Amino acid sequence: MSQEDVNLTRRGYEALARGDMESMLELVDPDIVVEIHTGRPDLPETDTLHGHAGFMENLRLLDEVFEDVEVTPEEFIEVGEELVVPVYTSGRGRGSGIRVENRVTHIWTIHSGKAIRFRVFPTTEHALEALGMTAPAERLR
């Protein structure tokens, strides 16, 4: 993982915060694999989406549930060729208007300047476990 890859990921979150989906998609490989790991026994363990359409579908689902959604990366943890990013999410429920706050963890795989795999986990522990780890490696700010 290079500093350039970390910076690419940061730019992605910045574009998302601005609502600039075009810039966000420029950082994502057209054949990206998106995996959403629920960690919930009442839901399928993993939902897999593909390509730019799948990446945008994941964002659309978030936007469908919440108004004024914010996704804020808290730190960047380099684990070999992967970048683990715990994120704080918040927004108001579209139906209820109730403010909801949550933390999830993203794992990005970057190759040749593009995100080729994006995984969402309910906790950092789940994400690190998926990478065969129990404690963070090198932390980047």
C-alpha cells in the first residue's frame, strides 16, 4: 500500500462528502467488487455487487434510508495491500426523522490507482478478522 493509494482513498471520501459522485467514480475501477458483510444473523451474511452500478447501488441504498447522510473516515489502517477505514456515519431516518449514528468499517483494495474491491463490515474487529488479524498494523493519519 503506497501513500498515493491512501491519498486516493481520502479523495474518495472527500468527493463523497461533496456529493461529487463523478469524481468518486473516477477513483473506482469499472469492474469493482463491492461486498457488504452484515454481521447480522437475520440477514444474508454477504451481499455482493459489481461494477460502477453496484458501487452506486450501495450508496443509493444508504441514501434511500437516510437524509443528510454523512460518512466520515476516522483513521486509515494499512494492512498489507489493504486499507482498513473505520467510518462514522450519521443521518436522519427518511421515515422517522430520527438522527441515527453508526460506525462501520470499510476495506479498500487499490490496484493501479483504482479501487478494485470495497468491503463493508459492521465493526473494525470484523474487518480485521477477515484479513486474518486481531490488532491493527500500521496506522496512518
